[in-house]
Amino acid sequence: MPTHYGRSRRSFLKKFAALSALTASSLPAAVLAQQQKALLKRSVKTVSPNNRLQIATIGMGIIGFIDTVTALSVPGVELVAAGDLYDGRLAHAKEVFGSHVVTTRNYLEILEREDVDAVLICTPDHWHARIAIDALKAGKHVYCEKPMVQDVVDGKKIVRAEQNSGCVLQVGSQFVSSIVFEEARKQFAAGAIGELNMIEARYNRNSAIGAWQYTIPSDASLKTVDWEQFISGTKRRPFDPVRFFRWRNYWDYGTGVAGDLFVHLFSGLHHILSSNGPNRILATGGLRFWKDGRDVPDMMLGLCDYPETESHPAFNLTLQTNFAHGGGGGTDMRLIGSEGVMDLGFRGLTITTTPRYTPSKKQVIDGYNSVRTFSKSVQQEIIDNYEQYYPNKQSTSAEKSIMEFNPPENYDERFDHFIHFFNAIRTNGSVAEDATYGFRAAAPAVLTNTSYLKKKQMRWDPEKLVLRA
């Protein structure tokens, strides 16, 4: 998608007004605000009323509302239906997006609608595969939130369903559409950090909400929640509003920190490196602080081996999430190479290079080196033949150089991710993260959990997408 920065405020407002008129006669205030931020300093093609796309969102939780607002910020997209298992969210969908939006507890009713071109699947993880496959079979394009699967056995099923349907499927890990990660990809390919040998990635938090202690509504009951549908396919349990509204805390419905957070790191790093993923995964961790009845860890460490490929050398990846990080938390990724390091965050990247320098004669003789323990005659022989011992003519300076890249203010990679999705639908094109790519990001995340639970290393074939003995 072409982007141009530095346009005048007047030019932007004129274009924004025209795009808003084409998008809908009366967009919700939340969508207008998001659209104004997203379109600022951008050049986006206008959309003919005949080429509008009608969407439905299945799962109107936190990310369901965020994704829906962002999707509707893309010109030419309209929401016609929404599904959720809690009546309060269905009521709020009408409050935010308009009374014309059809709401239902049954996602199959949405898939039967002829006016729905695409669905956004924003449900708890244990529903992703089932709804995605049903939607593709119904001829709907699919935007499926990460991780694509809760269990690796479902990965190839979705890949086949995507291939058989002729529809577009994109997984919602927006890093792969970020201009920051695209710049990192270009810099890595250009050899900016030399030969990669290690990556460190962290996703830390230190708050109750960050640790998934989401607020539970006062009207939660068997009357307002379809509990039987929610637990379908899992262990039967009596109604528990905590499990329903804080589902990420339980293995029955979620994928823990690996499926929620590590998967972003996998998908983003795979984009930078053009990588298919690791072939060995090992994890440890535990429940260290948030002992509120959850059965998933609040601290996890992962280690991954990546084999050598045409696009990158063999390297090791370390992963960390800590939900009680006293430093305040934060997200960062560091690619470490033989010539420099690349630090990535949400708001930009920095490449720092420090030349590998040749030691001076003084450093060889008087520095922390074995020569100082040799006899005087041998020391003198080394001094006299210094260039034979150190023939490398690299710099004798260790001075650092720094390069920075920052996106424009209000930049939103999620918006770009939806643009890629809708453009692929309109042009019968490809997306940044299809089912195969999404599986290659989800599988090592899910297998991190398997390693943690089974206390053993997991071997994975990232090419054939199968577990190895």
C-alpha cells in the first residue's frame, strides 16, 4: 500500500470527507475517530459503492470491538452482523455500530447470511479452528485472530479448508503488516547486523488487566450468557463467569502467554527473516504471582533452535513473558548479529553497530592477553611480527554507529493489516499472513505450551508442518 507523509491538514480534511462519504452515510463516532487517525498523512484509494464489502464479527470481546472499529475505518467496509455469547456485548454492538446491525448468539446464523462477504473471528482460542473452517466452507472470507489454532492437529485442516474454498484467510498478527517490521526486514536482508546468531524477545506486563483479570459484568448469569455453547467441546463445568470473561487464564479455552503473546513475536520475526520457524522448542515457567485460580503460568521462558535456511543462518531464539515484572513491563525484540544489533519495539527500530576491531600492539602485550605471561624474547618476537599474528586490517576503533527508524505519529499497523485483507478480497490477491503462515507462527507457540506441560523438548518440522519424534 503506498504511503505518503507530510500532506497538509487542508488536503487531508478534503480527502477524509470524501472517503467518509463513500464509506457510509453515518459512521459511528468511534469509527470516525479511528479512521481520521488512520488516514492522516496517507494516500488511500477511494472505493466505489458497488465494491463495498460487508462484514460480520463473531466474538465481540475486547479485540472484537477493536478489530471491528479498525476494519470499518478502511473505506468501503460495512458491518451488517455481530455474534457473541453474552447479551450485553450484543446490545453494546448496536449501541456503537447502529441498530441496523443484526446480532445473534449463534455464529452459524451469520454464516448463512448472503449479505456477509467476510467474517472477523475474535472468539476465545478454542473456537478459532471450528468457526474458521465452517466460514470457509460457507464461502466467507476470514480474518481470524491469533493464534490460528489452539491445537496443532487443526492447523492443516484450516490450510486445506482455505485452499478448497477459494476464499481469503488472514490471521490477525498485525506485525507482519507493520512498516517498522518491513524496514527491519529490508535492513536484515541488506546485512545491517552481519550474520545473525541470536534473538531475544520479551513481552512483559505488570498490571491486573495486563494479567487478564478483566472486569466481570454484574448481570452475568445463565440468562445473559450462553454457557453451554461456550464450553462446547471442552470439559463440562457448572456456570462460572470468571472462566467466561477471563478465559485466557484457562487451558480449556485459551493458549496462555505463548498463544496470546509469543505468537506475535513468532509472526513478526518470521516476516523479518523470511523464516518458516524453529525445529526445536523448549519451555519452562510457572504461576509466580497471579494465584487467582488460573491454571496457566504467569511467567514463561522459551528457547527455540532455528535451522539454517537460504534466508538466514542457524540461530537461537529466547522468549520471555512475565506478568509481574516490577520494571513496568514492555515489549522488545533484539536481533543480535556479528556486526551489530537491531532493537525493535511498537514504535520503531534502532540498529547499533560496533566494529570488531583489531587489537593494538599495546593491547596485545599489556592487555588482558596471554602474551603478558610469555618470556621477554617471545613477547618481542610477537611485537616484531605483529601483522603476521593479526593480519586482519579491521578498524582499531570500537566507536558505535546508530541508525533509527520511526513510523509517523498515529501510525497503526492493525489498520494496514486490514487494508491488506480487504485488498486481497477485492483483487483476488494474496495476504501477508495466510493459513500456512499463520500455522507456522501458531505451532511453535502452542508447542511451547506442550513443552511446558510435558516438561520435554518438542521437535517440529517447519517445512512439512508436522511434529517429529
